[in-house]
Amino acid sequence: MTEAKQGDKVKVHYRGSLEDGTVFDTSHDRQPLEFTIGEGQVIPGFEGAVVGMEPGDSKSVTVEPHDGYGERRRELVVDVERDRFPADMEVEVGKQVQVQQKDGSPRVATIARVDEDSVTLDVNHPLAGKDLTFDIELVEIDA
């Protein structure tokens, strides 16, 4: 059998969970995830886990933040004035909003806190700073 290697297009089924067992994503209710190893289309720890697998193989791996979505960065949590949001917008904790970065590119932020005069936005990826466990099944290699 052929092992997955750099440059291979692969299809995998996976289930991603947190340390407490909460499932944050799975492909089992849809088509397998397809990506090319080495092109950075998935987080490094997930991609590295697939290298060396053969079709039909399954494994469970834990990906630490440095190989996942990175560590949480305090500088990505910012306070903005409440009046910078439209008056008719429902501003509530947990809601995701699109913000514009200094370079003009869009980014998704999560509202972390709301008070009368300000809103705290967290631009960290929701999975940043977390150990992630993936149960991976290599379905196909399309070399």
C-alpha cells in the first residue's frame, strides 16, 4: 500500500474534540475533507498526523496550540467604543462580527464583553490556546 506523503491529495474523515470531550467539528456527516499535504490548507499538526498513513488507517492524535491555531494572544483582545457599532445592531457576548484590520483585510472577532460604553472584541481564533484531539481515518490518496 502507499503511504501519504508531501504533495499527495488526500481525503480523510475526522472528528475534532477538546480536552473535555466536546466535539468542535466532524466530517462524518458530510463528504471527507480533501487537501494536499504540504500546501498549508489545514493546521500543521493535523497535516503531519496524516503523513505516513495508508488508506483505511485510523489514528487519534493530540495537537498542541503551536501546531494548531496558535497560543492565545492578549494583543488580539481589544476594547472599542460602543458607538462604533450600528445603533440597531444586537451586540451580545459570544456573537461573531467581521472587523477590518489595519491593513484593510477582514477578520472575524468574537464579542467577549459588553458594557455601556465599550465592547471587548477577541480576534483570536476560537480554538487558539487549546489542545485539540483528532480521530483521523485516511479514506483515499490521490497521488
